[in-house]
Amino acid sequence: MSGKTSDTARPDTTRLQRTAKAYWETGALFAAIDLEAFTLIDRGHDTVAKLGDAAGIGALNAERLLDALAGMELVHRSPDGIYTNAADVDRFLVKDRRGYAGEWMTFMREKWGDWNRMAEIMREADPGDRLGMYEDLTEEGARKYHAATYSIGMGAARKFHREVDLSNRRKIMDLGGGSGAYCINAASKYPDIAAIVLDLPPVVPVARDYVAENGMSDRVTAKACDFTADPLPGGCDVAIQASNLPIYDRPVMRALVKKIFDALEPGGEYHLIGEMVNNDRMGPIAPALWGLYEAIPRSVGHAHSIEECEGYLADAGFERISVAEFIPGTLTRVTGYKPG
């Protein structure tokens, strides 16, 4: 009999089972959003019986749903059976709040079946040079997408402008700027700054509508531009590229960053805000999954590491390169300056 012992616990299947059934949690969350359960709880329908009546699902189903939501720590239950929303749920999943993100949380549900057949998709033909979901984008699709992402984008843009001082800048180009959130917030904060949103043709009228809705049409414009191929505008001393990194492969990003460097005014700054994995490629999971998602629309894209993104900037000629966590576990901001 061996006397060898180990302090390492014997592995079990708990973690694997949780991951295998993760879609059950997604289903519970989507049901709660569809039923407006979190909004109803906030408005006082905060017991099993009250929620069952208000949501039209009856007490039994309300109990089932609330048990699941409590297990996911999305709601809290008091000893006397009163439910309250968790802090993040209260902020982002109660309707009519400024930061309501229910549409964004459920926006990708149409891809649910594709994730189930990921292995089959990955065995299919090489994607060539596709830009994935953006390759076949229509104006209707762009409006749907930005209706879902607008509040999240505005929140990210407000955060960016709290962290980055552009008070001495004159003109921004936002590559893949979508709704124009970063430009709208810049124009709102800095009276003398101008900005241009660069995006695909179906997105441009959508961006213009959001810009007009925010009263910024005099200083924020939108232009159709495939910035990987088309010329970039001159006269800009700031470039922002946010939340479109995984759709590109390494050669495209390397060429694009050099193109941005060449277009910027001397002394200008570039902010690459993207879903980057750590240098050891051991996470975070969110950027890694965005990279894996690119297999579904047959994109050439993938997850880039922070170190790779720093390299794109350095190779292009940017100096004073810095890295900052932007959205924990999801987005990283890599910034560089063109020599003056």
C-alpha cells in the first residue's frame, strides 16, 4: 500500500455539469426578461402569488421561475417571501430605466441553435475574407442591432469620456462607430470638438438619426466607409475603434492600425477598445467566446491578445502605448500616440 497522499481534491463533474447546462440559466433569464418579471418585482409584484398574477403565469410557474432566478443570484428573497432585484438587475433589466439592456441581453438569442451545432460549423469550408454578420447587413438589421445596443454603447461612451481627456482635441474619427455614441458624448462634453462616424452604408442613416436625436448634427457627421479598404478622413487628431476587434484577423488589424497612424494628425491619439484575451490566452472567457462566435457567421476574425494589440500599435509607429482595463472581463483599451 502506498503512503503517497495528495492535498488536491479529487475532481468531480460539478463544474462540467454546470457548464453543460448553462443554457438552462440562459433560458431562465430570457423568460424573466420576456415576462418583464424584474420590472414587475420593482413595481411591487414581489411575491410568488403577486408575480404569478401580474405575469399571467400562475403561482406554480412563478415559484419555479423565482427559485431559478434566486439560485442565479438575480433576485433576493427575504425570510417572509418578498423578492427584490439584485443591484445589476435593478440597473439594467428594469424597463424605463436609462440603462435598460434587456434588448441587448436577448439580441443574440437567434444564434442559440448555431452554438448547438458549433462543431459542424467549424468543419465547414474556410470563410475566405468575410466580415461575418456585417457582410450581409441591411439598414433594417442595423436599426435592430443598434436599438438593442444603444443604451449599452452610450454607457460605454460616457465611461470613456470620464477616463480620457480630449479637451485639447479638434476632430474625432470613430471607426465602426455605429450609433455614434462616442462622438455624441464627445460633442456634448467638448463644445469645440467635431467628429465623424465611419461605418458601412446600411449603418450610416441609423447613426445620423441617433446624432440628430441628441441634437449634435451640427458637429457630428456620419460617412459610409469600409475603413479596411477606403481612404480615411484627414484632419483628425483622435481615432477611436470600439467593440469590433474580433471580426478581423491579424493581417487586417495590422494594416488597419498602420492606416490609422498615417491618417492621424501629428501628435494624435488612437484608442483601440476591444474584446482582448490575456497574453497567456487563458481568458477572460467573454473575449474568447466572442472570438469563437466568429465561426458562426463564417468570419475571418478571432480573439486577439492584449500583447498582439500593443504590437499592432508599436509596429505602426505609435508611441507611449498604454493598456487599461475598460469593462472588467470584457473590454480592454489600448492607447497610443503618433509622434508630434
